[in-house]
Amino acid sequence: MSDTASPASPASPASTTPPASGSAKAARRRRSEPKLYDFKRQSTLSREHVRTMQIVQDTFARGFSTMLASQLRSVTQVSIQAIEQRSYDEYVRDLANPNLLTLLSLEPLIGVAIFQLPLEIAFCAIELMMGGGGHPEHPGRPLTELELQLIRGILDRAMPELRYAFEPVVATEPRIVSQESNPQYAQIAAPTDMVIVVSFDIHIENVAGVATLCIPFSSLQPHLEALSATSLYGSQSLHNMAETRARLHEHLGETPVTVSAQFRPIELTADAIVKLRVGDVIPLSHPLDEPLTLIVGGTPTHRARIGRKNRRLAMLIDSKADPNTTLQPTKPLLLDRTTRS
């Protein structure tokens, strides 16, 4: 018995797995860490509310972008960046000073809203209206009275766009109440009150900035909830409508109806009808090769030809009839009268 040495198999290359980077580990660690929950700030902006506000503000962004492009004669773009629920104190603390804050009345909504326009966008728009090129550099100061009047003209033209956007939620009449440059002077709500903040990305030529629309949540909440309830009931009503239609189809399918076959009608005078006697022959004006009309409840449904099945008369369906057509009566060819004694 000879020992045969098996050939050595080549060593398989060791699989090397690149170690996870420190940034990835840090990201996983941050995701796994617990987050603080503030019981004073309970989230009351539901997904339905956010979806409704998304539709409303998308409409406003498109209208505002079109209005800016027509007024400034330049390429502009306005899009939604985010929709958030925050406390009013957090919103004000994040605003730069100086700034351009336009206080809006949204009657019949209670309270006042704020439309914040960044100064770089405001100065760019003013420069374009004055015939300039709209450079991104701007002075770090509030707007003068003349500059405020120019910007107010643009914002006045934006109010119809805001009214149109809010129509699905509530019929409002937006109007400008006042304008401020210092966020601390624009106190539209208590510091702990919740507000809805909509952020817009605005691009005018080479200048970009983020504008915000701040609306007290308490003023919009009843209308948002009513709209959500209407959508819920609307979907339920559609379901009920389909169910009712199915039930009607089921019950009406077993209901007996009277079906009659109608020849082409003829026209007689009242005198001829009064003089009719037993045995008189009234020729019909219906051609032999023309189908009859099936009538159900006074409505034409089908065209059929007369025939026979076994020892009974029968109708052979030829085609569907237009329910809106009516056969016009014709005069008989000749009224034959029998000889009476």
C-alpha cells in the first residue's frame, strides 16, 4: 500500500473587509442615541395637515414665481424647502437682524402672519426694478422708506396669489398690515405658541435666499381639521356610493319590466279615427326589411326583426338603438274600408 501525497491546494486569498469609517460609526451612534421629548411642545401637525399645506404652498410658490418673473423681467424660481411646526420663540431667534418682515392679515383667520423676505433677495429685486443687474452683494442695513415702497408693490401683487392658494382650505383676504426690520418688534404670538413655518427657496438670476411664511397654528387648525374630516367623509361617501350602486344593480336586475316591439308610427286625422269601423284596414308605413324598435319604459333599447321560434312569434335582436331617437309618424298609404250593409 503506497502512500500518495496529495498535491497542495493553492492558498485562497484572505478576504479583506475594509473597516467601517469613523464617520459611519458616529452616524450610527447618533441614530441610536435617545432623543429628548418636550412635553410642552406636543406635535399636533399631522400628516394630513402637512399634505394639505404642501398643496397650498406649492400653489403659492408657482404663482409667486410667475409674478416675480413678470415684474422683474428676469429668471426666477420659487420652491418649497420645508414645512415645520415650531414655537414662535424658536422662529424669531433664527431670523437675522436686520431683515424684512411683512405682517399680513389673513381674515377671517385669527391673528397675524409673517412673510419674511431675505435682504439679499429684496435688494436684488430693487436693483432689477431700477434697471440694475441684480448683483448678490448688498449693504448690511435695513431698507429705506423708498426701498420699502418698491418692495411693497411686489408684495401687494403677491397677495392675490396667496388668496388663490388658500382657497381649498379657507377663503381669505390677505392684506399687508405693516413691515418691520427687527424680528423682536414683530410679536404676533406668545413665545411658546406653536406656528407653522413654510420655508421657500428663492432664486433670482444668481442670487439665492430662503424666505419664510409664519402662520399661527391655532388660527389654521380648525380649517385644517375640517378639511381632513371632509376628505375622510368624502372617501366614505364614495365607498357608500359604490356599495349602493351594487345593491341597486342586484335588486333591479330581478325586477320584471314590460318590453314591447314598436312599428313605425302612422298619422291619422281625428275625423278618420272617429270614422273607424270594425273591419277597416289601416296599412302600416313600415318597410318589410326594416327592424322593429324594442321599447322599455318608453325608451328605445334595441332594434329587432320579427320571426318565429317553434310555434310562437319571436324577435331577433339586430342592434342597439339610440335612446334619444324617436320615430317620426308617417301618413298611411291608403285607408281601406270594408263595404257595409
